[in-house]
Amino acid sequence: MTGEEIDKDVRQELQSLPKTLADDVAKNLVMVARLIDEDPEGAYGYSRVALRLASRVAAVREAAGFAAYANQKYSEALAEFRAARRMTGSVDLWPVMADCERGLGRPEKALDMAGAPEVHKLDKAGQVEMRLVAAGARRDMEQLDAAIVTLQSPELASNSVQPWTARLRYAYADALLAAGRDGEAREWFAKAVEADKDGSTDASDRLAEMDGVEFVDALIEVEDQDEQRDEQRDVREGGGDSLPVEDAEPRDLTTAVDEDVVVVEESDTPADVADVADSADVEEGKGSADAEGSEGGVGQEADKD
């Protein structure tokens, strides 16, 4: 990471700084962008460093605002967004500023912002975002029917898939479900799944939940199958009466015959075993079969074995 990965417009803003300082700020902003989804706290830390280095750069204030927003520090986020807006004069941050008002428990203020002239200056994506915020504010105020109506728009009815389509359909489905209109909600969750190519929502999970589908952890299932195969293999190799692996006694190289023992070393060859058997035959011929515990007795039993 060199800092060159940063957006070219932001890089241009940083040109007002000394080169070394601009590079340091750029590196911190890159880390904010990389971590904000997976590690919001880490992103927030980098944003504070960038803010300390270059608080008069609008892009830095904006990044600090989004990092604070991701950590639900809505008052701090709103202050940073307002500062960035004063520096640039842009209305692009208007929807997220309104959502900060919701986060601060002021849905009425968010609705006031949704009806402000600034909304008409937003591009299509911004207007859709503002509609989502306004619907959320209506739900905060327990005005479910009004939230549903707020989301009904040409963008919702359109069959074309835009970057905002999945989130808009998802919000509409969720509002319908909250209002008890389950059948319609399921239909719109399915439409959200169709539009959600990058997994920006959990529409597929919500749809499965409504259909009563339960997901099994694939890893646990595979491990259970592997364990079952191992047990079946052990039974095949050891006979039908074999114990499970965890209950089986450890195999011993010692073979007991009555009270006498023949020990076969791992290094013994078949010829070694034959020599023991021959020795047993010779002893048997000498009539010492009743010599209990003798080498011949052991050999005889070994030969039988």
C-alpha cells in the first residue's frame, strides 16, 4: 500500500499539502476504505490519524464522517459531514446526514430533510437513498403504512437493475413484513434476491426463513460423514465384531498360550518362527511333554498356534 490506490479526485485534493504529508494522509485514507466494512474500529482509528494530519481537507472530513457513522458515533459523524459540506458546497452527503439524525433519535428532523430543496439537487442514486432514509424515519415513528407508501416509486416498479435496486426492494419487503403483509413481503424478498448480485443484503436468508428452510453447517456435515466412513472402514478391516476405534484395546505383539508366552519381535522373520517350531518338535520327541513351562511345551503350543 503506497497511497496511490486512492481515488484520483481525493489525490487531487491532497495536492494542496506538502508531498510527504499528502502521502501519509493518502495511506491512512486508503486504510479507512479497506477496513470500514470488515473492521470499523480499525477504520475509525486511521480516520482519526488522517484528521489530525489534514483537518482542512474535505475528503478527510468526509472519510472521518463515514468511519464514525460505521461505528454508530452519529453525533461525531454528523459534525464531520457538515464540515465537509461547508467546504465543498455539495449536497451528496445530505441522505447520510439525515440518517445520522435518525441515529440520534430525531426521525422528525430526518423527514424535514427529506422534504428540503437539497433533495432535488441529488442524482438518482441520492434520491433513492433519501427515500430509504425517509421510510426508515416513518418506521421509527411506527408509521408502517406511510413507510410503505414512501418506498413506492418508479425506481421500485422498474424491472431494470441498478446499484440501489436490491436495497430498495429489500426495504420495501421488510416494511411489508412488519405490516403483516407476508405474501407480498415474500414476493419482494424474492425480487431483491434477483437484483442482489453482490450480496449487499441478506434477502436470500430472509426468504429462506419465510419458507421454513433451515441451513445446516456444511463443514459439520462433512466431518460427520468422514467420521462415519472411518468407523465403517475399521469394522470392515477388523471383522463384524470389532469395537469402535475409541473402545478397542491396543494391539499387542505378545501371543498368550495357556500361561506360557511366545514373544515375536517386530524384527523376527518367518524363518525365525519356523526355527522355534522345529525346536519344539525335537523336545516333544524326547518325551518331555509334561515339562510344564519348558521351552518344548512353548514350542509345541506355538506350532499348533
